[in-house]
Amino acid sequence: MSTSLSVVLLLLVLICACAALQIKSLQNSVILFSTFSFFSALLFTDLSALDVAFTEASIGAAITTLYFMIVIHSSKKKGNNHEDR
């Protein structure tokens, strides 16, 4: 475990979290959330918690991001249908 790498990863996690909260676009926010999960997985790997890192990478960075993007896409479609009436 390298302390400097852990500090850099923690700073990247913090930056991604703050940016995801400040951004107005939902899609960009989801992408930043995915980046947050990826850096979290790297941090857990650096801390030798490989099972937690694998779970974070598979669920946090992949499945959750895909789910959020599908929901955003389908809600935009439904929103456009109501405006056409």
C-alpha cells in the first residue's frame, strides 16, 4: 500500500463527487458518478480489499451507470411524448 497513491486516489474521488453534484446535465453527472466508482475501485485495490474493489467496479461503475443511462433516456422519451400532445 503506497500512501501517496492512496492520497491521489482519495483526491480524485473527492473531485469526482463534488463535480457530479455541481454539474447540471444528468448524463454528465452519471458519467462522473461512474468515474467516482472507478476511482473508488482503484482505491480499494490499493488498500488490498480486492473483493470490495471487484464489487465496486462491477456494480458501481458498470451496472448502476447502465441503469441510470437507460432511465434518463427513457424519461426523455416519455417527456417528449407529453409535450407533443
